[in-house]
Amino acid sequence: MNGKLIVFSAPSGSGKTTIVKHLLAQPELNLEFSVSCTTRALRGEEIHGKDYYFLSLESFKKHIKAEDFVEWEEVYRDNFYGTLKSEVERIWAMGKHVIFDIDVAGGLRIKKKFPNQTLAVFVKPPSVDELKRRLKERSTESEDKINMRIAKAHVELATAPQFDTIIKNYDLDVAKQEAYNLVKEFLNKP
């Protein structure tokens, strides 16, 4: 079965992960989360194989060479993220649709690779100041890392028009409902 692909991309702190978790909790949508690979260190309560597949830099580069990825990117120096083809195939084999919580560049690559099967949604935060506040509230990263993410957010926000649709996350409940409606409508299309 070739299921559909639902991509949610946004700058860190926009609320995309919360929206994706909400959609995964709706059984009628028949979604399964695509677990990405990363070379970054495990954070807090994260679990290998659930939140990410945590790979060594060497292992990640072997997968690149073998062309095992649907998409991959070096997000920060020696900090790689990617989606294995086997992950998408695993989910389709279950008869489910794939949902991604993925960076902007990766999201656009998936859309380009599977243009008719993909709904690419950009989650826009209320403002960059609000993003910074949310990232600081998380207390998971240093001030330097937060500043790196904020600098990257400006670049990411400029890509929003390349997505199929933009959800403005000013009110989380409204954004969740909007996301649900968009995904349901897309999945019901032949």
C-alpha cells in the first residue's frame, strides 16, 4: 500500500510537536509517527526508537552513502537528522498513513519527492519573541543553543509559502482543530 504522508514543519517552539501528538491520538485518522534518525544526544525523557533513532555520526554517514534516507540534513554542524526509507515502508506496511514532525528543509524534500501523496503543513508561531519565550520555558538548552534556534527560525519562517498550507498557532486549541480538519480532508481525497 502506498499511504499518504502528512508533514508538519515549523521553527522549534512553534507547537508542531503538540499538534502532531494531538493528531496521533485521533484513531479515525489512521496515522503513525515517523521516527527520525539523529546524531544529537538524547534529551531529558526521550526514548531511542520512540522519539528518535539515536545514531552515531559514523553510522548516520553510512546510511547516507547507502542511500537509505528519504531525506536527511545536517541541521547544525555534525548534527544530522533524517528519515529512513525503511521507516516509511514499515508504516505503510501496517496500512497506516505517515505523519512527520520534521524540520522545514526535510519537510519540503518529502513534498518534492512525493508531491501527490504529501500534505505539507507549516506551523507559524505568533512571533519570534514568543518562540524565544517558549524555548527558554522548556529549560532543555543553553542560551547559545536557543539563540542558534532563533537565528534559524528567521530563515525557516521565510519558507512558509512553499508549504501547501500554513496554520497560525496563536491559540493551540484552534490550531489543533484546524490541523485535524486539514488532515481529515486530505486523507479523504482519492
